[in-house]
Amino acid sequence: MACLSGSPHRSTMTRPPVPPISLDAIERARDRIGELSVRTPLIPLGPPDEDGGEIWLKLECVQPIGSFKIRGAANAIGSADPHALREGVYTASAGNMAQGVAFAARRLGVPCRVVVPDGAPRAKLDAIERLGATPVPVPFDTWWSALLNHGHPGEDGYFVHPVSHPDVVAGNATAGLEIAEDLPEVDEVIVPFGGGGLSCGIASALAHVAPAARVIACEVETAAPLRASMAAGEPRSIERTPTFVDGIGGSSVLPEMWPLVSSLIDDVEVVSIADVCEAIRTLIDSAHVVAEGAGGAAVAAALRRATPGRSVVAVVSGGNIDTDVLMRILAGECPGA
């Protein structure tokens, strides 16, 4: 990653601090992505408790592509040298980053290809194709190798890493600025953890503008590499069980992200698939919001961590859930539990 600058975020772990993404880089990203992304609302999940504590929802699911990924994709492509884009762009994504890169590339008239893992939700693949990009399905391990190796053999063009590209992290960080501006007294922000690009981006922004706020990553128990890595004090691989919660839950923490993750993330909360299903139902019943599994995980973690008198924000990272999965959840089922 590029050299990062700024003051370190407060953490409960003992480790050498790694500076967050600079505030200047985050503010420049906000200016750059303004035409493609939107400032998403921050709304309460029900009334506050009698002591004033509340759960708030940062609704990244209402972005033009239904996901926060438009922020990082737009910043990475918008800041790229035009000569680097002459042969097109590509990324490796389960769906949401693919849509972000495809959306930004289409605005520039640049061809886009997407390396996707087998089993990616049909709703996300259809969206990729509607945006004019070409999906390239590969086995999950091959797809994960593209993340580890920053590219895929046989693909030409400018590779936008969905997690660790510094401009992607800076773009994601703009959501953190918005949270702090809309809720200056925020105590905790709970962020779904896939590779760390969103959680580290938001933590970077809060380190500068709301340093007392804690950033909590959330994972599902079927794929929790961050919990294993934090327990070991170093990146660890885990046995992953695929579920409908596809936006988070890799096989390991990316080595290049570990220094930033371990410095900026205060804690990790692991929830069950049943918790996620219940949170998705709660979002619809209480807030009229449709979330995909990763966003549901953040809300499940927020419901577990809610404390009287404290303000907790759950980042609803996306809303791209397959209709049949959503219907089963609303019918009281829990796919994969």
C-alpha cells in the first residue's frame, strides 16, 4: 500500500500503531466521487432507550449500485492515470465492487471485466452485466488468489483491487466523515469485515474527526478470519463455509491489510447466520430497509452490543440480496443456518 499518514486511531490492543489514511486524501476522495456516489442517510433503528442510547443505520444500501463499493471504485478509477485505462479496467469481486467498477468505467466509456467466484449471487451477476461489464467466473480459490496476487493471469487492463488499493480505502473513508458529521457523539461504529477496505477506511476518517469513537468489525461464524487473526496476533487462514452472506467472510486476512487492520480496528464481533436472518427481518419490519447478508451482520452485531446511553452505528453496507433468499428469510427460514 502507499505511504499512509496521520495520527493513530485509539485501540485496545497492544501493537505498534500504523497511521490511518490521511484526512487530505479522504477529503480529496470526497470531491472526486461526488458525481457518482451519494451522501447516504443516517437513520435510527427505532426510538432511543430511556437513557438516550440508540442504534443508527448508515444506509449504504441506497447508493446507485446498492452498495458502498461505489465510493472506492469511483475514487480509484477517477484518480488513475488515463493512460493506464486505455486497455480497460478489471477487478476481482463477489459482486458489489464489480458493480462499482463497472458503473464508474461505463461513465468513462472504459471496458470492464470482473473476475467473480463460482456461486456469486445471480442478482449481482445480472447487475454486473446490466452495467456493461463481463463476468469471468472462476473457482473460489482462484478468485481469492487474484486478491492475494493483485491480478488474474490472462486479464489485461488496470486492476482495481477491491480492498487494499489506497484510493479504494480513501473512497470508502468518506462514509466515516459523513457519520461523524451527522452524529458527532457517536460511540461505536460497527462495520462488516470482508477484506478490511471499508472498516479501515471508516476508522481512518474517525481517527481524524471523531477519535473517541470505537470501530468494531463484524463477521459471521461460518467465516471469521479476523477473529482468528486477532486472537493469534497475526494473519491467519480459516476453514470457510459458503453461505448467502457473500459480501464478507474470506479465507484469511490479506497480509498487506493486517498492519492497518490491527492498528485501526478496536474489536471484532462474530454473529451467527441465524442472527443475520433475524436482523434482516428486523430491518424490514422496523426501518423498511432491505439489506444483504453483510449489512444484516452489522445490524445483528449492533443489536448484541447495544448499551444504554450509547450511540451505535451499524453500517448497512449493501442491499443486493437475491430475491428468493430474501423471500425465504421473510418466511421465517434461515438459509444455511
